[in-house]
Amino acid sequence: MDIAEGPTGTVERLIVIVLFDGVDLLDVTGPPEVFSLVQRETSDATGYHVVLAAETLDPVTTSAGVRVLPDLTFREASTRSIDTLLVPGSVEVDSERRVRALTDPAVVGWVKTLATRTRRVTSVCVGAHILAAAGLLDGKRATTHWSTAQQLAAEHPAVEVDADPIFIREGDVWTGAGISACLDLSLALVAEDFGETTALRVARQLVMYLKRPSGQSQFSVPLEPVSLTRRVEDVRHYIARNIGRRLTLADIAAYAHVGERQLARVFKAELGMTPAAYIESARVERARNQLETTDATLDRIASTCGFGTTDTLIRAFRRKLDTTPTEYRRRFRADAG
């Protein structure tokens, strides 16, 4: 464990957050809010000491336009014994509203160097692209924001990209999903260092009504990117309206006035999945909402969401979320705890 005496005189774990122009602001500010509450919520003498590192000590302008002052340079950080290196990301959006993750070669180089001084390397949101460019994700399973997952997979074939979980741990490398998932990842780090009880206390102070485990999906059917064609948008709405019915590929193709093979090709190109996989995801999403907000029985949910039987509902949850509907309700019911 890499620890040092912090400014308050306590023994603290050093967390270095990487800064660069255009970085996503919440990725930088969210995790420190979590880490700062640890000493307040535990009798443990240790805590965290968070510093921001950049190439120079000049102010860094974030994607939100807010300027942030680094505490030290990358070169200075490279002389320290770092407990956790946290790498945020940045994106650009083109005229067609397509999102692309950015990686600065200089930042990638410093991350690769700093990782050798670090016990635990983490990325939040599209920061995974920087870790991948530094070779730190090769041969590992990793996640990122869903909007750039295909880019990550295409540019780094040695990385097993899984866009579904809110965070993934592979040994001493952790990757987190989009935006607010940085809080979930940070809480998971706290839980590893100080236990679940402390992490839950911190979550309550942040007015997070639950601490989500890594298995919860970041996928949400209504939040998928807008399709490139109106036809697929219309089909998605058709599926949502008829989610409780038996939906076949032939039915959907007839509604869209295209052949079944063409429909499958369009879905794969625009949504990255087959129509059948999309329908199952949409049904799981609807079932998740009912489990979180209603007292409906599993039989009722299976029927209204189009699964037909409870067994089919359970199998779909195991495939998509690696849990059961009953366990999901216990963890994520809005009025739980």
C-alpha cells in the first residue's frame, strides 16, 4: 500500500488525477468528492490525498470551460509513490453529432510512465482510450462510455471491450463507464480500501440512494444514440409500443417495409446488435424499471415485458446483467434501505 503523510498530518493514500485541456469536468471533480468524505465517515487514521497533475502548472481549461489549477507537473508526479492513478477523458463532437474520444500522445506517454509508479490504475468515462493507447488494457476486459465503445474496440483490438457494465476491474486496472459512473467507480475503490460499510456511508452523504455494483448495466434503451436513419428510429418506437407482444423478425421487417436480411444488416450497422438482441435489451430495460418502481410480481413483469415466462425473464437478466430479477429488485428498488 502506497501511503504518505498528508497535509492534515494523517497517513494518506496518494491519488493522482491526470489533467489536460478539454478534459471532462465531472470526471475530474466527481471522484475527489467521494474520496474527501472517507475520513469523515470512518475512524481509520488513513484517508486519501488527491492531487491534480498536468504537463505544466498553467491553468487547464476543461470541456465545460471551467479552468482548473494543477497541483504538480507530470514530471514531479513521476517521482512520487502513487497509490491510485485516475485518468479522465475528453471527446469531440462533429457536425453530425458523432462523438469521438480524443487522446493526446504526450498525455498517453506520461500515463504510461506514471503507471509504473502506481499500485492501481483507473480510468473514468472515455479515459479508457488513453489507457488503451498506453498499452495498459492489452489482453484485458474494459469498459468506457457507450458512445465510444465501438471506437475503442476498432482502434485497440487487443482490448476486450464490454460497453455494458458501469465499471470493470481487471487485477490492478479499473475502467469506468460514462460520466456519473465515476462516482460508482470511486465508491468501489473506497470499498476495496476501507470496506463496504464506509463506502455506503459515503454514498449516503452524497445523497446517492444506493451504491451500484459493477454488474449493473450502463445500457439504457431510451438513451441509445439517435440512429442515422429515420427507419430504424421508427422501428425502435414500434418495438417500445409493442414490447409486451410476441415480436418476430418478420413482423418488424414488414412494419419497416424491408426484407429481414436488410433489417438485420441495418440494425447491426446502426445499433451494433441484431434485432433480436435489441428486443431482449429493450425488454430487460422495461423489466428493470418495473422492478425498481413497482411491486408487480415476476410473473406479471414477464408477461407485460414480453418474456412470456418467469424462466425466460430470469435467463435474460442473467445474460444481460449477471444477476436475477429478485436480486436486482433487492439492490435497486428506489425505496430500498
